[in-house]
Amino acid sequence: MAELTQAELNQIGMKVQPSQTGWLEGRYASVHFSIRLLPWQVVAGASLLLLSLLSLLLVVLPQVRALDQLESSVAELRKSMPRHAGKWIAPSPQASLNTFYDFLPPESDTYKLVGKLLDAAATQGIAPEKAEYQLTRLSAAPISRYQVTLPLHAEYVAVRRFMIDVLNTLPNAAITEVSITRDEQAEGMVNARLRFTFYLRQPG
């Protein structure tokens, strides 16, 4: 076989190279077009994946944890409830009454409660000249009723605020008597008679 000279090889190369260049340019254009499309598709897919992960973290997982806590609370509640013949039953009425009695302050807190009552009056600029006290122990229930009657001479607005403060700060107190008359000689002043009743838990 005859060998081609360098000049002939160069001639062949010059003839072949334009064809190869056109083919490479076509492939490059195709690949470049594909690369331009690829990022949009990848970004869209990644965005959907990210939204799914965020939904899982922000919505699904908190609901799962809340459900677990609810189931745990129900289980603890069932453990604390009495059982009869393998069935859950509600607490007895006596148990509910005992819970109410435990809520009441003991009789030993009487002086503290009266002190808070007088402090509430002083906050509104009211200084009772005297007070009447009466303790009554109920026989049908372990409850004591301690009544404090205050005759007052003060501004009507101050008396009204005083009553509201007592009811807001002393949950075991009730106003069982209210008598208010206008002072004809002093504008804005009233003569009032208020009776507060404290419900307490008997000793023993």
C-alpha cells in the first residue's frame, strides 16, 4: 500500500475538517439548547421537593406531636379515673364536693382576707369608721360563712370600684347586701352599707 505524503495528509485534513466542524457545531448547539432547558426543570423539581419538605415540617409533624400529646393526656386521665367492672366511670358527686371544699380557704385565713378587704378600700381612698363581723358555721356542709359589714361615707365612684376590686381579687367573697343613699349635703358623696360574705373551709 502506498503511503500518503504529509502534503496529501494535509490536503485530506483540509477537506475533512469543515465537515467535522459543522457536525460538532450542530452537536454543541443541541447540547447548549438542552443545558438551557435543564436548569428550569431542575429548579421546578427542587422547588416542589422543598415545598413538600416545608409542609412536612410545618404542618404534618406538629399535628403528629399534638395528637401524641392528646393521646398521652387521655391515657393519664383514664388512669386517674375510678374503674368499676372494667369500665371507666365518672367521679362521684361527693368527690366533686370535696374538690369544691378544698378550693375554699381555711378559717385560719380569716384575718388575712379581712386585711385584703380593708386594703382594697384604702386603695380607693375609703376609710371605714367601723366594721361588723359575724361567723356562722353551717351544719349541712363543712363550710363557714364569715360576714363583714362596712358602713361607708365616700364618693360613689370609689365605692363602686371598691366592690369590683374585692370581687376580682377575692374569689371566695360575695357581696350579699348593698345599700346606697345620696348625701344631699355633699355633691358626689354617698352613704353606703356593704356586707361581704367570705366562704371558708371549716377546720377538721
